[in-house]
Amino acid sequence: MAIITISRELAALGDETALELAKQLDRPLVDKHNLEERIKSYGVADRMLQKYDERKPSLLSSLSHSRDDYLHFLKTAIYAEAEQGSCIFIGRGASVILKNVPGVFTVFLAAPMEIRLERVKSYFLCDDHRARQIIEKSDKERIGFYRYFFETDWKDAGNYHLTLNTGHLHPTVCAEIVKYMRDRIITEEDEKQNIRRIIELSLEQKIKQAILYDREIQIHFLELEVSKDKVTLFGAASSQALVEAALVIAREIAPLAEIQSEIQVVQEYTIYP
């Protein structure tokens, strides 16, 4: 199983290239709509998606617990889609969320400003000044989104396997280049490891979802590590009873795994808003 992620500047033919690549590889394209529908199926409100989707949150939003909730559900949705098999993600931080997962090929698409301006003017039927405003706002939001949620530089070519200048490349050619490079970088062993690692990451999110959101067990800073047949829980709780409740849930979801706890019990543990 191989997964491709596409990050892109506005007007750098991201959607067009992703659609062409999905056609050439005969693989599903996971875009904003797919992920939003899956996230909403978890009970997440539209207003949370509008607040955080590929944008830097306001100061008030950045101080809200909903920031952590959004990131949790975004990861859960991306892992769930990846678990279905080979696919192509566009945007939404998939390149970072799936970073270091074997069998994931990451792409960044850029284009010269003058070409982006002409494309935006044509699409939005606006003048040069308005087109520049649209591009600058989009770039600022995406830069902020990646810095805030992932502490990474969205435009840094070093974060991707392949960066393409789409200024003079047709989406068909871009897709062919991506396919060519993917086939030479991702090995069969990478693809085998990809399946196992995606299952592990998805299981981490399922257990976390059940503990924090479905059963509302108060384990602060809960994180999980799943490796082969072993599941380890980390975090802090105010009582051993809460730790035991979390372990029971983990065993329900992963009955064949060895479940271990590294959750620290801290009496009168308090989280300040």
C-alpha cells in the first residue's frame, strides 16, 4: 500500500494534479470534502471545521481546548482514510500527520507569483490587486496552520520528497512526474510496513477516542504508543481508578494486545483553562 500527499500553494494546480494523479493510478482522492464528512460523522460541529481548517486560529481559538479536539479528529479521519488502502491526500496537514510513515510519498506544488496572479484573476474574475490579496491571505493562513498545529514550515522543500514548479507544467505532466518518482522511491518493503504502521496509528486514535470522547475518562495529556502487539498509555490522572477505567477501555478495543500503563497518578491534579 502506498499513499501520496499533495501540499500546494493557491493557484499551483493542486486540485487539478491530484485529480489527474487519482485517475492515472486509479486510486481514491481524499480531499477537504471527504475529510470533513468523516470528521462530522464523529459528531464534530461545522463551526469547529470553519475555525481551524487550513488556517491560523485566532488568539481566542488558540487558547481553546477545541484546538486539541480538532487535531485529534483530523488525525483520526486521516488515519481512517489511509487504513482503507492506497490513496491520495490533498492538503489538511496530511504530509505532516503521516510523516515518517513508510510508504508515504510527499509532494509540494508551487508556482511563480505572476502566474498565480493570472490564474486567480481568471478564476475569480478580479483585478491584479484583488488577486494578490487572495493569494497573500491564502499563503498566510496555510503558513499559520502548519506552524500552529505542527510547528513546521509549510513551504520548506526539505519537508517533501518532491517539489514541483507548476508554472509551465500541465497537471497531466505533473501527475506523471509524481508517479514516476513515487515508483522509484517507495519500495515494496515500504508498502508492507505502511500497512502495519497505519493500522497501529489508527488503533491509537480509536483508543484515545473511546477514552476521552466516548467515555469521557479524565486522563490529561493522554497519548498512546502502539507497536506490534503492545499498547502503552501515557498521561496524568487524579486517581488510580481513572487509570484502571482507561485500561479497561483499551483492552476492549485491542483485546489481543498487551496493554501497559505509564499514566502518572497525581493527587488533586488540576488543568487550568
